[in-house]
Amino acid sequence: MRQQLEGTDGPAIRRLDLGHFVRPASETGTGRPRAEAVLAYLVRRPQGLLLFDTGLGRGDAEADAHYRPRRRELTDALAGAGVSPGDLSAVVNCHLHFDHIGGNPALAGLPVFVQAKELAQARAGDYTIDALVDPPGAPLAYEELDGEAEIWPGVRIVPTPGHTPGHQSLVVEGPEGATVLAGQAYDFASEYSHAELEARVGPGPAERPWLERLAEFAPQRVLFAHDRAVWTP
């Protein structure tokens, strides 16, 4: 699949490959370890360039030993897309675990949209790598949200709790329909596919009531943080 995921007449959404990690067998439910991609997305709109997630963070030797990450630097990935950090206008993190916020410290001064409950949980400790949440000497300009918000025309943050209580997804509307950047709302496109079908034919999964909200946008594709596969209707 091409990295460029939208046509030139719609909002440009480009996938950035920021490396991978190995989820140990104790966490996969299959009895076997599993390699998982780490993906971010560039969204180009008239208002500017938005970056959804920023990759694998450093600073925790125990996490590195546990997950064996292989990182691609955010600056390198951006350069491959013809972009520098200075070209960015805003950041959205689906949540604040270390594999989604690794590039945040290099983006001080940009608005970083996050659910207030997610930021509070991250700052409470024992949740992620603290220095990625509040980098010493380079404070991040958090824009704390309490629920759904349209941050730019046609660009809407929708809370999608489950993986974490403050998890959020991004809905990008365009002439060809909506694209949902679902982050880790589900690990895999196939999981989302099953849940979306259940939500339509009933009874839907009670633990994911936000599936009905996403369905109201009639998404034409849903993209994920750890799966290169794309859901389409």
C-alpha cells in the first residue's frame, strides 16, 4: 500500500513508519511474541500540517529490554515526506504511552491535543516515561480536552476509551468521505472490523459505545497505530 493514503483532491494523509517493537508472548494471548509496527500520520489541511502520534520514546531501559524496540527517528521520517518539524502546526497523541509520544520533546511550542484525563493519568506516575510527558526544559503546549472537539474545520477528535481511559481518535473529513485515525482503539484492523459489524447488526460491544459515534461519520477508511492494514466498508 502506498504511504500516500488519500487522493490529491482530498485531505492528504501520509503514513510515517517509525519502527517496530516485539510484544512478548505473555501479552499477545497467542503464546507467541509478535512484532508490531509503530505508525504515525501526517494530515495536511488548509490550516497547516497536523501530526498524529510521534513514535517510540527513549529513556526506560526496562521497557527497551521488554519490548526490544527498533526506532526510526521522527526527523528522518518527516524528511522522507519532505517535511521538517518546523513545518508542523499541531500534534495529536491518541494516548500517552511511550510508543506514541517519543517525538513529542522535539516539538515544544506546538499545541498538543490530549484528553485531560489522559494527561492527568500520565502525570500521576507509573504509566509511561515521565520525561516524554513533561520534557525538562522544553515544556509542551498541551491543549487539554474534555470530550469531543473540532480542532480544525473538518478535523475532529473523538474520545475512544478502552486501551486507556483517555484514548482518542481523529476523524478527518473530505470530499471522498471521512478517514478515522484510530490509534490503538483496536490493535488490528480485523478487530475493528468484527466490532464494527457487531455494532451494526447488534448487539454491539457494550464496552465500545463510541463505535456508534464513529459510524455517524460514515468512514471510508480507518487507520491504526500498530497495523499497516486499512479497514474499508
